[in-house]
Amino acid sequence: MSVVIDGNKVSQEIRQQLRGETSAFQAQTGIVPGLAVVLVGDDPASQVYVGRKAKACEEIGFLSREYRLSADTSETALLDLIHELNLDSLIHGILVQLPLPKHISTDRIIAAIDPHKDVDGFHPYNVGGLVTGSPLFVPCTPRGIMELLDRTGIALAGKEAVIVGRSNIVGKPMALLLLAQHATVTICHSRTKDLPAVTSRADVLIAAVGKARMITANMVKDNAVVIDVGVNRLENGKLAGDVAFDEVAPKTSFITPVPGGVGPMTIAMLMKNTLDAAIAASKK
Ligand code: GUN
């Protein structure tokens, strides 16, 4: 029997817990955790994500600051803003929404963020920390997936985990987190030969490609756990994941839906990272 994992419910539980922890932290220290979210340009999906992040901050009791900059903002102007935020004692977390316009170097921007405020976990200091097992912050989507797996009671030691997609945001950090929990990990990508043969080995299959419904039933082992990170807008305006849910779900033991699976967990983990950042700063 297949269980659909309810990311909305788990995310709500975590946010409620964070609300309590935040008010206790504030009562104790007088500090309100502050998150700055920077958006450059007017990508519609990014605008929606940034709006959700601000709303989650308010709901939990964080200070939320939004910087919406025009698409022709120079790299220097963006670097200046980041330097300002690095020095701003009211701000504990800085998130620059990706993707950035092509004329701005994503690597240079990420490297400019103070690693102690890098609540995305994208700074090379934190990426290195993830490789060796002691990052300050773990990227939010992979952290959210680990939390979902843990709270659903899915054991990982000795399991075959297969990730489709090798992005810095999801695929690569996901592999390191699964490895740390003793899974045997394979990362697939566009040059992988015989993708269905590899995905069919997976006890835990993570789809993070960005191609609507590309994981079909023939690519999934019976009773696999399937986690769908894809958010793809169809021509009819509806959202679809990377997994062909209707045909894949009956074969699985657990599966996440789109929407309502991984997405809400990403925001919950961003809030957790921001509280962690504020707590760490209070101890300095
Ligand atoms: N774009 C898509 N996912 C993310 C994310 O987790 N963080 C940032 N900063 N940008 C993104």
C-alpha cells in the first residue's frame, strides 16, 4: 500500500514548534531573528517563493526584510547590499533568490555572504562543511527531505538511494546528507546511460531534474520511497512534479505529491536555519 507523505502537515508542525522556540529565545535574549531576502528581477516563480518566505517569517515572529531589485541591477550594487547586510546586527540570515540575471556571477554573490548568515548553505565554507560533516547550515530543500524521511520513519542505513539531478541546490547536497546517514548513493544526470536501469535499483528515489513527469512507472522498483522535488508549470497552468504521480504512486511504499510535498518543507527549513543563525549569533 502506498502512503502519500503530507509535506504541508509536517511543515505546519515544524513551524508551530519554531514559533514556540522563537518566542522563548526572544524572551530570554531580547533578540528577534531577522531574515533578509533579496530578489533581483521579476521572475514570476521567484516572486511567489519570496512572498511565501516573508509570510512564513511573519507567522513565526521573525523580522523579515525584502529587497526587490530591478533586473538591470549591477553586480557591484548587489555586492554592496550584501556587505551592508553582513554588517547589519538585526539581520541573522541572508538569502539571495536564485537564479540571478545572467550578467551577475552567482558564485561571486554567494561567496560574498557571511557564512554565519548563509541560511541557504550555499557558501563554499558551508558546502565544504557539508562534505566533511560539520556545516553551519545545510541547504533547505535537501534538509527538508531528510526531515520528511526521518519523521516518516524511513530508515536509510544500507539502502540504495538514487538521485536524479546534480544541482548545487538539491542533487549534490542531497547525496552528501544521504551518505551521512549510511545510504549507498548514486547521482544520475543527463549523460547517465540507461537511466531506468539505475533508478530501478533505488530503495529511495529522489527526482530533482525540472522535467515534468519524466520519472515513469517502469523506472521505479516496487515499494520504493519516491521523493519529488520538481515544480514544473504545465501549459494548462497547473503544477506537475518530475514524477508521473498517477502511474508511479501505486508501485511505491511512500511518495511525495506536488504541490504539498517537498515545497513547504523548504520554507520550514529556511526558518529553522534562520533561528539557528540568530541563536549562534547570540552566543558570540
Ligand atoms: N531557487 C530555487 N531554490 C532556491 C533556494 O533554496 N534558495 C535560493 N536562494 N534560491 C532558490
